[in-house]
Amino acid sequence: MSKGGVFLNNVTYLRSELNNIFITLCRNPELALGIFDSIPAGISITTDKTCQEIRHNKKAAEFLRIQLWESLSHTASTDLCLKMYFRGKEMSPEEMPIQRALWRGEEVNDLEIEFVWDDGVHKTAIVSSSQLIDDNGSVFGAVAYFTDITEQKLTKEKLSHTYKVVEGINRLLLHSLTCETEEELDQICLNVSQELTESQYGFIGEINSAGYLDNNAIGHSGWTDCRMQVPSSGGRMLRRAILHGIYGRVLLDGKSLFTNNPAFHPDSIGIPKGHPPLKAFLGTPLIHNGKTIGMIGLANREGGYREEDVETLEALANAIVQVITRKRAEIELQESEKRYRLLAKKLQEVDLRLSEDRFHKVFNSSSTANSITRLEDGRYIDVNQSFLDLTGYEREEVIGHSAVDLKLWVNPKEREDFFNMLYKKRFAKSVEFKYRKKGGAIGYVLAFVDLIIFGGERCVITSMINITKRKKMEEKLRLSEERFFKAFNSSPIMMSIRTLDGKCTDINNTYLANIGCSREELIGTLYEELHFYGSYGPPPELKKAIIEKKPIKNLEIEYYTKSGKQRTGLLSAEFIELNGEQCVLKSVNDITELRKFEKEIARLDRLKLVGEMAGGIAHEIRNPMTTVRGYLQYLGGKKELHKYADRFQIMISELDRANSIITEYLTLARSKMSDAKTKNLNVIIKSLVFLIETDAIKDDKYVNLELKDVPNLLLEENDIKQLILNLTRNGLEAMDPGGYLTIKTFSNGEEVILAVNDQGKGIPPEHLDKMGIPFFTTKDCGTGLGLAVCYKIAARHNATIDIQTSPAGTTFFINFKVPETENAVVNR
């Protein structure tokens, strides 16, 4: 369905009929005035070849913000200036739909046009137009139909904006895994913030230990000639900035701020020479553990900043603090490990064959905590200053005593395992254990141990590196990774990580819930390659992206659950590196219910619109039809016209048939139940059995009833009878002689199901989406209103209609919700 809305889809079926109606309306303006104004869609019509005189109905006048004159023979007027835009370009008179139809003979379908008034009001509508052709085939005018989609478009834009924010946060999380430096990650965070807020430039700053602001990232555009007048600013990357001005207000208050007239803001201090123009400003603080640690500043969004831009930047700010904090801890840990490994390597490379003087020089000057103990009793022979600094003891307190005496070992089991390894291998490398300082504080060391001969005795030389800070950083990193994977597993979007050859390495809970598999069934398998995408396998776009190692965004796909149920999702893929291996992070945003909801809303809107339109037209037509029928009955009773009695009867029957069609129109027009009572579905069906069997027998067809015990429902009896008769007659007409029509009722949880099954040839797939659309029919003499009426009746009863079809036949399921007060099962 096009985005143009309901009315334009109906135009496809009604265009020729509406042309005849407009001919009649133009001949009878008084009748036209009432009918035009009853139509709920905007209609503009002209018979003036110059298009200077265009007539509008009430709906069109309301949309166009004009005062409609009393007569349809005059053009509506307005004091406001209106411009029309198509795809961002202002439309000339020759390009407008009604002129294109009248002047060029073009049929215009579903143009999305933006209407802009000079007082700032914006509206959007979907517009179609066509020529009006009289009985002789001559063009006598043109008509335009349009539907207001302003609210729909705003809702869609807001939803799209939310998706962009979520996608931006996902991008930050992904880049936090792949960026090698904090500077690179800072710049990406700024770029994403500028992109999502449509800002021209900006900066990310952090408050340093002295209380000044240092810029960590800055937008590139427009800064070439600017040199901040701040000591040690170093050019564009501002350092040690005083917290003042508008950005200072953000930092001091710890709150977001935006202004679209910065020069007149109370905190403005102006801008330095060479600074890019500042037309609008948006700032949001970066807060970590309840403390403001910096800010994001953005500038010059086209049209100024809005409250929704503040919400977007605040959501990004939270993610930015997390990813930068995590990256900083990761980098610090990596640097610490490099230093420790380098120190350990240097110490182990010391040539023990050096002279005793040189050995002691290295031993004592080393930054690692070195000690020599006798193997026999574990007492210290020598220690260096780093050992004393590490443990907090004085030399006199250590020499001649053992680690047990000093209570250095926190865990006796670690000491036992350590010496067992030493006796077995005669050395120990990179052994971590806890130690206790003199004051009782607990720390961590990384120990390297060898057996040596020192002074003619077997001794143990130990070098220890203080890794307390590293362990704390590891704990921070572990917590950060734990938060990351919690976010991964709790995300409402389906996410998985797989290798380039398709094996699943991790998968989140949403993914498992949606496809109905356990984690054990997926981890380490090729399930996605073989089953997730159905028999056709992964989409070509994904295969190409993996080969070229390029990300993809929001690719609409069909995927299948473990039970074989088909669903719809938006697939995105990014490449990340985990444990030295390149992997694919895939996310699937399930939009199955959204697509189903869109289709259902569109179908209900079509029913509502056509019903309301039908109600307006039917009221005007029924009265003259009643008069004509009365005169035909009167004339048919005259003796001198008795020979024409059969013709009068044909005319009366045709009027009755037209009246029945109008009745169906009026059924579409009703939106609420007016006379609903507690009834049992089985009782209503049994009251219709004779009538249904009569229709079946005359065509050599049969009716089978399978009625189970069902609770009472709140029903309008006449409406339900009409629904049942429409469905059963459709089923009988679809079957060949000898076929069986089966009517079933049964309960399913909190629902009562009415099922009508025929043994026809089934419904073609291309017709399924059109079921219930008014005027759609495959019958030669059908009106296309039967199923539309059924859908309308079902909607009034808060029921839904499902269809199952195959070459062996079709079943219509009408699902009624059971009222909470109705629990009794009656009338089998």
C-alpha cells in the first residue's frame, strides 16, 4: 500500500463511478453541496479550463485553512499566502495536480505534497488528480483528491529519530571495542553527536585536576583560522579553559542548556577572533558517579535546536561516559601490563654470573621488590629498598626473619602451592598472590622466583612487582565488561555474535526468546546459516557485506522461528574483533507486529472512510428511490398498463437490489454496536441452518455443522446473522456441486471461534491482501461489499478475522473475545 492513505487506494476502484457522480453533481449543484460536504476526504473540482475557479468541499476547506463560500459555483478565498512543495521544490501552477490533469491530460497518483503558509503552518497530504469526462467522452474539468497525513508523518519521523538514537548508541558501543586510542573514540563520539543532532561543529571537553576545561575532541569544520587566546592551548585543541560563558553555565549547573540566539544569552561572553559563527548552541554535561566531569557542546543546527535534540544528546552523553570510561580503563591496563612485563623480562635477563658487586648494584637499584631467603628456613638474607617500600617494614625488622614471621602471606594455601611449584620446577614465573603490609593493608604482587647458590648456601631469589593498581583496574574492566554484556543480553533488539564462517559465539536473551531456541542449541553451530533465513539462506546483501567486510544497516528481512513461523525484522551488521578474531555483531529489530499493525490500521481506515462516504451518499439517494418505487407500483396497478406489469416488476426488483446495496453501505457506515445483547453463537447459527441448507441443496451442495459448547457473547443478532450468511454464501459459491460447507464453533482460551470452511479451489496469494477491501471482487456480478461488511461487523464486536487457504479449500476464522462475566457454557 502506498503511504498516501486510505482514500487514494479507493480511488483506483471508484474513479469511473466518481466521474459519473461528478457529472451529475455539476448539473445539480444543490444536491452536490450536501453530498460533497459529507465526504470525509478533501476534494477539489474545477470545470474552468483556466483553473481560476476551483471548488472545494468542507474537508478540503478545513485542510487549506480557507473560508468556503455558500455556493459551489464560486472559488474559495483566503488572505493567507500558501506555497506547495514537492520533494523540497516549490511547485509552479503548471506542476500542481489539478492543472496537470486538466492542462496536460495526466493522471496524477499519490504525490506527497507539503503545504506551507506564510504564518509558519506546515501540513502534508497525499494528492491524486484526474480529468472529468462527460457522456460524449469530452473533458469538461478535473478533480483532485487528497488525504491529510501530517500527524502520520510526524509520528513516523519521531519513530525514525528514536531508531537513529538507538543506532547511534549501538555504534558507540561497537567502536568502544574496535578503537585503538581514546582520542579516536572521543572523535567518533563527537561525530555521532553532531550527526544525530544535525550540528555543524562541536567539542567534547573534560574538567582537569586544576578545575579547567580541556578539549578532548573538536569538530573540524571552520576552525582553520581560529587560535584561542588561552595559555598552552596548542592551536585548535583548547586546554585549560576557564569555566565561564554559556558552556561554563552547563558545567557549573550540571544541566543541559540550549539557545538559538547565543549572542543575547545572559551568560554570553562573545567568541574569539577566527572562531566559526555561533548561531545556535546546545550543551549537555557528562556525569560520572553523580559528578560532572565534562561536557558535549554542539553548534549551528539548521533552524535552531529543539527539546528533542536535548533528549537525544542526554541519551548519547550517558553512553559516551560509559564507553570512554571503559576505554580508558582498558588502555591503562594494557600500558600497565606492558611496563610490568618489560620490568620482569629485564630482571630475568640479569646475568647471574656478574660479579657480586654488580649483582648487588642491580639488586638494590631495581624498582622491583627483590629479596634473598635461605631455602632451608626461609629467613631473609637481603632485601632492597623497593621491598621495604612495598611491605612497609624497616630493614632491621626483616633481615633474619621469615615471611611467616612477618605474616606477609594472606592465604596459607597460596604459600603451600607456591613452594610445591618451586620444589618441583626449581623456579616460578608470573605467580600472583596477595600479601599483607606492615599496617595490615592487603595488596597484590606478581612474583618471579629462582633457586641460586649465594654465599655457599642454597637460596631463593624473589622479585615482586606491585600489581595492586592493575588488579583494581582489572576489576573495573571486568565490571565494565559485565555492564556491556548485561546491556547486550537485556537489549530489546535481537543480537548475536558470529565468526566469519557463520558459527555463533554469543547470543542475547531477546534472540533466544524470539526464535524459541536454547543457548545450547545455537552456540558453536551454523543454525543461522541453515535455518534462520529459511530455505533460501542468508540474504545476498549480508553475504556480500561479509565478503567485503562492510557494515549494513536496517536491511528488511524475513526470518523463521524454530517452529517455522515467519517473522519480519530489520537486520544490521558490524564487524568487531574479539579475542584477536574478527567477528560479526548482528542485530535484528523485530518489526513483525509493527507491519501487521500498519496493515490492520490501513484496512480499518479504508472501511471507516468508505463507510462514512457511503452513509452520506446513501441518505441522499434512498429518498428519491422510494418515490420512484411507489410510482412504479402505482402505475403497475393500472388496468391500461397491465400488459407492462412484468417490466414494472423488473424495475421494482432492480430498485430493491439497489436498496440492498445501500443497506450494505450503511452497515459499513456504522462504527459501534447499537443493540448488543448476551447471545449464544450456536443458537444464532441453528436459526439460519434451514436458510443455508436451502441455498446449498439447490446447487447440489451440503452443509455440515460441528458446534461445540461455547460461552455466551455480547452480540448484535442481526449483524451476526448477516456475517454468517455472507461467509456461507461465499463458501457455497466457491465450491463445485457435491462439495461440503462446514460451520464450526469452539473455545480457545479466552476466545470463541467461528470457523466457516469450504472445499473450493482456494484464494490466490495475490488476492489475500485485498480481502475485505470495499469494492474488490472476483465475481462477475459481485459488489465487493460482502467481505467488507463482515470485517466491519467483526470490528464492531472487537473480533478479528483470520484466513487459511489452500487448493483444497478455504477457512475463515472469526475470533470473538469472551466477556469476563460470561463463563457459563450453554446451548450446544
